[in-house]
Amino acid sequence: MHKAAVKPILVPNNAGRDSDTIGRAPIPAIKRNTPIVSATPRHRFVIVDDHPLVRGALRQVLEGVEDDVAVEEAGSLDEVIALLDRLPDVDLLLLDLSMPGVQGFSGLLYLRAQFPAVPVVVVSATEEPATIRKAIEFGAAGFIPKSVGTDTIRAAVKAVTGGGEWVPADIALGAGDDGDEDIVRRLETLTPQQLRVLMMLSEGLLNKQIAHALSVSEATVKAHVSAVLQKLGVESRTQAVIAAARIAGAPKASVAG
């Protein structure tokens, strides 16, 4: 007798899978033309101004400088200090000189002392050549009047982020009062905390009030005041405030205690 041919039994694969994919994980579909988003922005800018409308307008300008830009905002000196303490790699800070709690160039002086690696560009309604020169003397990388247009602001930002300096074309740097050079050098020797104490002296605050604001003891404040007087080459708190006001453009405040 002839044996009947035995037909092999075919075990069906999973529905929808070909026989050559048995035992293999399915290959995910490749998405085409998916943009790669960088976790770190190309540039990070910080705007410091107490007027929300001004901050909003500057944000729109800065976001148009390049495609990959992060913009942060602060409305006071305390806010920007907290911001810079936690933010990595800030490429540029745009600072308004006229804010509550800031006397003249005191905010610029403090930021340059506390965060020397962060370039600061002053953005101000003031266009006086003497003010612009002093801003540069105190360490600003540029000075942008608020009256200039969008393209000019972006050109200034690109110049500073590229390692340069920017002021209006009609401003001649180095043409200031040579008699101010000594006090400028003396102010630059103050530590950030000593600068804060000097700013509060300019507001007429007592040692007890300064100690409470800075969360330190009155003895520490007294030590800072003594160091400020010594570094500025003056003998009293009143003389220290007058000296700082003369160079920083701050109003001469009454000094208590």
C-alpha cells in the first residue's frame, strides 16, 4: 500500500504579521521631518524692568533676535537676584536704571559685583551722554535708549552677545569727568553686600532696618558700614551717601543714625 503524503501543519502567525517576523519585536514606524528641539536654548536673556508693558515689548524684540531664545523677566532687583541665583548660563541682562529700591547706578554696580560673568546692557529713557558714559564706566556692556527702534535693539544685543560693546553712534566714550575716576575705582572695591548696605544707607535706613532686610545682625551691618567708609575714604555715613550719589547720579538722601 502507498502511504498518503503527510501535509505539514502550518501554525498561523499573529494576525497582520509576516512569517519572517516571528519572535521579533515589531519595528516602530519612523517619523519623517520631526524637528529636533534643543533642551538648552542658544541664548538666554533676562529683562529687568518694573513696568510689565516695557518687559512685554522687550520680550517680543528679543524673541526675534534668533530662533532658539529663552527670555526671563524680573520686576525688581530682588527678583533678578533670585532669578540669576537659579538660572544657568545667562547670556545677557537688560537693566532699567529707574526701579523702586535702586538709586542711580547702584543696581548695575551690585549686579556686576555679584554676577560678573553676566553681561549687563542698560535700557533707559535717559539719553544724556554723561549718563551713558558712567554706565559703561561702571561695567555695563552697552546702553540702549528706549527711543530706538526694534532693529537697533536687536543689532545692539547681537553686538554684545558677540563679545562687543554697544552705545549710540553719537556717544564718544572716554570723554567723561576725570575727577570721578577715583571714586569709581573705590566703589568697584565694595563687595556685593557692602553695596547693598550703601544702597540702603542712601534710602535713609537705620542699622536695625538694614539688618532686618538683609537677615543679618546689627553688628554685621556696623562692620559693613565701617568697611564702606574705609573703602570710600570718608569719615561718616552722610559723606558715604554723598560720594556715592555724586558719581551714581542718585538723589542725596537724608541719612539717619
